[in-house]
Amino acid sequence: MRVVTYPADTGGCGYFRIIWAAELLAAAGHDVEIRPPANRGLKLSIGADDHVEDVLDVDGVDVLVFQRLTHQWMAEAVPLLRAKGIAVVVDVDDDLSAVHPRNPAYASMHPRGAGKPGRGGVHRHSWQHLAAACRDATLVTVSTPALLERYARHGRGHVVYNHLPDSYYGIPRVDRDVVGWPAALASHPDDPAVLGGAVARLVSEGADFRVVGDPTGVGRAFGLHHDPQGRTGVTPQGWPAAVAGDVGVGIAPLADTRFNAAKSWLKPLEMCALGVPWVASPRAEYARLHQRGAGVLADTPRRWYRELKRLVDSPSLRAERAEAGREVAEGLRLSGNAWRWWEAWERAREVQKVTRAHAA
């Protein structure tokens, strides 16, 4: 079975959902190719009506895997590829139709902007195109069960939970009482509010608070008088060391929104593998990870303060929670679970065979 993958980017999403798994599978002897955004090697024939008429140079491919397929033409290409007998997998890691209006992705994915002139030509991306691509796909792979309801109501969905590459494991843990948020305000505009004044109270009592990401505006979001120390420009490869080096007690706040209801467990899982004890909001996938024995959940500002205070004040509790988290993360190594991606792609091929046989 020949599989060609198209990660949406070469940032965190592209690596976690496509690139790292594909690399492991290729190294194990599977016929898997990765085509990054800079070298797609896929040709579309566009008609006079500005719609896709054909897809070229796909001979010999059994499965095509597209991540976060939001472009108009690529969405139109999905049924054409399936008509050629090629299984099309669309991978989704977020509910793009529920992105917060202050998130930069909102403007770039809103349907009202699609089809209108923009920099470099007509803007053709929208979350409606993603929904259409998922509707027509052979199989939709997602990172959470909630995303199945959003993108795979037709029944051709497959949950592949996020796992971590080996680079997250074995990094020495340096114990510290620094509270840290490994996230960016741009993509989490309303999430800090769930802590209320918990962080500000801790800081007033002498605690140190930092952010692994751009600190601009973070201070105000958490009720502080100034922005905390931050770290910008961290690559996916450098992220584990940055989090392990800066964060002693991690936080993973998520507001109770439709978008966050479908968020994966990735952020607290990262902290687990790095030996960072954490406190998180009780969203579905964070609770799923907590039920495995990692971290603690907080649903009110008072609970946030109490749980963080306990960790800041107790080196022994930090060590205990760190060890528990590492044990949970050990079973979620990507190197031991890359077969789950291959399993999904094999399922897509079988579904496509059945579909084509019925069509004939």
C-alpha cells in the first residue's frame, strides 16, 4: 500500500498529526511519503468556471492523506480522487467552525472571506471547505471523539489520539516552583479568564509566573500589572526543552466553549512526559488524561489557586505528581503507537475498495 501524506504545515500540528508518524512508519518499511507545503507535487486542472476538473500525477497511489484541508480547490478534488479509486483521508485536530473570533485563524477561515481578493490572489480557504472535504472523504481521522460528531457524522471516522515522539522523553527534570503557561494568548484569547485572580494572587505572594510563548498581553489576561517573562520563536523540535527548562508547575486552562470541548489532551500530555506537574480545566480530553492518573483538574478560581498553591509550596508533591505524569506518558509514546496511523490508513483503503465496488 502506497501512502502519500500532505501535512498542513511544518509547525506543531503538521508534526504531531502527520510528519512524525509518517517518518516512523517509513523507517519501519512502510511505503509512506511526506510532501510538505513547499513541495506538494500535486497538479490540479482548473476549468474556465474556476472549479477543479481533474487531479493529475496521482498514478500508483493507494491512499492520500490531507491535513486540515480548507482550500476550495482541494476540497473539490476529493471526490475526483475517489472516482479514480484513491482513498482520501482528511485529518482534523480542531473544530475550525468554532474558532474564537480573536484567534488569528478566525478571519482566515471564515467563509465570508473565501473567494475574495487578498494578498497574492483570491482567498480560497474556509472552514466550510473543510466540512465539504470531510463529507466527501473516504475516511476522516480526528484527535478526539468530539470531532467525530463534527466532521464524521457519516460514520467514516477514526479517532487517532495524539501521542508524543521520543524527543519528549528522558529530558532531566529540574524541580522548581515557577508556575508556567506553555501556550500563546493569540490562540487562547479567553482561556486565562477561567483562573480568575488565582495567578495574580500567587504572584502577589511571591510566586514566579512565566509563559513559554509570546508574553505580550499575557499579564493583563491573568490580572497582572505587567507581562511575565516569555520565550518566543521556539520550534517544534526545541519545544520540549523549553517547557522543561522554564516550567516547574504547569497550567492548561480552557474555557468551556464548543471549540475547547473538542481539544485534544496534547498540552497536558507534553507536560506529563517532561515531568512537569500540572493543573488543568476539566474539559473532556484533559479529564480523560487525568483519569489515567496524571495531573489535577480545577473548575473554579478558588480551586485553581488552592491546587497551584499546594504545588508551589511542596517539592515532594511536585515530585510525586511529576512521576505519576511520566508513567502515564510512557504508554503514549508515538514510537509504540505509530501503527495506529497505519491502521487508519488501511481502513481507508478497505472502505474505498468497498465503495468503488458498490459504485461499479
